[in-house]
Amino acid sequence: MTETVLLQNGRFYSDLPTTSQLQAMLIQDGRIHSLGAEENLDPNLRRNSRRIDLQGQTVWPGLTDSHLHLAYLSDRLAAVDCETDSLAECLRRVQKAAQNLSKDAWVIGYGWNHNVWQPARYGTAQELDAVCGGHPVVLYAKSLHASWVNSAGMRLAGLTDASVDPPGGKLLRNTDGTLSGILLENAMALIDQVIPPLKGTRLQGLLKQTQQHLLSLGITCVHDFDSLECFEALEALEANGEFYLRVSKNLPSVHLEEIAQCEYKSGVGSKHLRFGALKFFADGALGPQSAAMLNSYEGSTSRGLLQMDADAVFEQGLRAAELGWPLAIHAIGDAAVRAVLDGFERLRSYEYMHQLPHLSHRIEHAQLIAPEDLPRFRALNIIASVQPIHATSDMEMAEKYWGLRSANAYAYASLQRQGAVLIAGSDAPVESANPFWGLHAAVTRQRSNGEPGPDGWHPEQRLSLSEALAAYTLNPARACGLGNFYGKIAPGNPADLIVLPCDPFSIHPSELWQIQPEITLIDGQIVFQR
């Protein structure tokens, strides 16, 4: 039995924003026992409790990141930061990193976005060759839908100028037909398969560091989208008592047969690690113009790449349903979103006709939605898994490539008004995992510097703070099968809590991004303290 903890003099958020009234909370065996005026709480439990005086600070439920990549984020935190204002600065950082590596080690980096460089162009393999000191190099784009590789890396992968594009991918070329070093979508796997895999004890060590990073941000639960190797590393850490985060472990579709053989079941697992959904890709991303569009990109004849049509969604959904797994399908462009919804509509009909469980299917990102498709999320009971920080990060790119269609992009308020269930995340390491940056973006549609103006980008799509907070707490809990058991301050629920220096409902929304939790508790135990 764990100790009893008494949180004194706090302002606790339940279903309504906090008030000026100071209250106390008793925590017993890792769960919220009771909440109210201290003198009204069980005197015997109070007498034998460990007391923590919150000194008027605000207590929220722990926050959930509904879409991130734990292994990628761990790798990213240990890798070269390529999110720079210029190509030259990116190359300088690669050169510095290469100088400190052992022989034959790869230089790995994340975060470049050629759209913000002047001029806006991709880097080349030859530019990496000039600074890498002979090391193989792979740098992942901010979108994670393109990689930039040097000549040594391409040689190790067996890529030559005669190589052909793989299905669903593209090898970009110079004007003379030679490989440029830029790989899009499925072509990235040609390099990934020759990089020493991040797994085992090395991955476990990095995951422990990443856990502390997330706890410091107020995140107590994540929906992870990395590989089965990541699950195995998490399982080992949990067995050793070294992992406290709650993880809903979604798995890439490539693991479908392993799932069938191992009899893994969605919703099944341990106290802190349980299986979620199967991840598929219906299209690419906005940056490389590989998101699938109903109409061409601005100034182009391209409509992107549709990787999964409605028939494929239905067929894969049937196979997953046999194993008890819902689908989580990446769809960014309006054509991809429609194709996925069409497939889910057929799947829902099949579930109903054959009296199968109504699984919690999700669309990941849903960045551009045709207006006529908005009501279909509620009608089909499809969860909209969105990343508010993408809206403020992508707004110039969206205006450039989607033009007037941007009015229907990152349409969180429209989805909310149509009755869709919103869950929110970061897509880290594509963006920062900081949930207060995400809350700020959802509520203001602004960047931290106030751009693009006091009303934000397409202010009609702003959420209220209560709506945004639900997308980071209660809604994700329901989406992964925890119902009201998690993401809410209520007696009987796990005491996964964060202590904030101010009441977010009492400050100006433009200040939300600056909030830093003082304390993070999981199961009533302090796992982070500033």
C-alpha cells in the first residue's frame, strides 16, 4: 500500500474552471480519495498523510499528447537540431556534430524545412559531403516525410543514379538525372533500413531521458506511434520500475502479422502500457506537396500522392477488426481525408451488419477537410486526432500551396461545432511536445511572438480553453478506452496531476505558451519537480 498524500491550499480544476476557493485533496493508494475543504476530509487519513502545501497554485489533470513518436523523439533529442533559418547554418551544425563521432558512425539530424530557407530550395548530397568528414548522413525533414542523405549514405543503401522510385515514394534528381540526395515518402525506407536500428538498452536509456523531458512539460500520458521495438523497450523499462508515463501504444501497420501471431489485443496491457490502434498512411505531407488533394496545389498540376484509397481502408479495417484493433490513419489532404472517411463508412456498415464492436477509429492530422466532409466525423463516430501547433507552424505554407482552401485547414472549431471528438497532440518530434504551446495555438491561432496578428490565423477556428483542454485530457482517455477513468480530477481516478504556477483561465490567452508546470505527479507520486 502506498502512502496517503494530502495536497493543501490548491485550486483544483474539475469540470469547471478553477475558482478563488482554496481546497485540499487526499490521495490514497495512488488514486484521488476525496476533494474539498480540508476540514471536511477524512480526519484519520489527514492525520497520517504526507502533506504538500501548494500555496495557492493551480492543479490540473495530467495532460495527454495524443500523437507523438517516442523513439523518434528520443533520437531527436540526442541528434543534430536541423531546424534552422538557413541552409548554411544547418550544414554548420552537421559539420560540428561529425567532428565528435567515432569512425563509421552516422550523422543523424531532424527538423530541416527548406521552405523557410532563402532561397527556398532543397539541400544536396554534395553539400553534405563537403562537411561530413566522410561519415554517412541522414537528415529528416521537419514533416518526417522527406530525408536528405549524402553520397556515403546512398552508397550504403545501394542507391545509384539508375535506381528507380519505390511504390509510394520518390527519389529526387538533379537536372542531369543524378540523385540529388532528397528522398520523399516511402523512398525514405531505402536509407532507414541500413541505419543501425535504435533498440535495446540504448533505446531504453534514451526513452528514460525523454520521459523526464515529457514529465517536465506536464505530460503524464502519450499515444505513441513508433515501432514494436519501442514497445519492447518500454515493456523492459516498466518491468524494472523505471517508466511512469502511461502509454497507449499504437503500432505501424507493418507489424500486422506479428500482432496476429503474438495475439496482442488493443486495449490490453499493464497499468502503464497498453495497446491502441494500427497506424496506416493515406497520403504524405503539406511541405513536400505529397498530401493528396481533391484539386491541384496552387501554381502546380500536382495533386500529391494518395497511398490508401477507400477500398484499402475497408480491406485493412476488416483484417484489423478480426484482431480487435481499430485503425488510426494518417490523412492530411482533403482527398485523403475523404477517401478514409469513405472507407470508414463502409467499415461501420460492416461492423453494424455483423454485430462487431464499434471500434475507436481515428484520422490522424486531418489538416484540410472539404466542408461537406466535416459532419461525417460525428456521423461515423471517427475521432479527429489533431495537432494545434501545426496550424501556426504551417500557416504560410498552407496559404502558399492551398490558397483560399486554407480557410478549411486545421478547422478545429468547425469540427467541434459539427460534434466531432477532438484529441490533441504534437506529432513530436515534428513539433515541440510542449502541450502549453499546443493549447496556446488552439486558443489563439498565434505563434508565441504574436504572428500573424492579434486575432490569429483564421480566428474563426479558435477553440475555447475548456474545449482545448478537453482535447488534451478527457477526450484522449475516452479515445483509448479509459472512459472517465483518466484525464479528469474526480474521486477514484488515478492521481495523475500537474501543479501550475498560475490559473490558465485567469491569464490572457497570449501568455499560455509560457506556463511551466512546477510539479508532476503520477499515481500520487512526485515524478518531476522544478
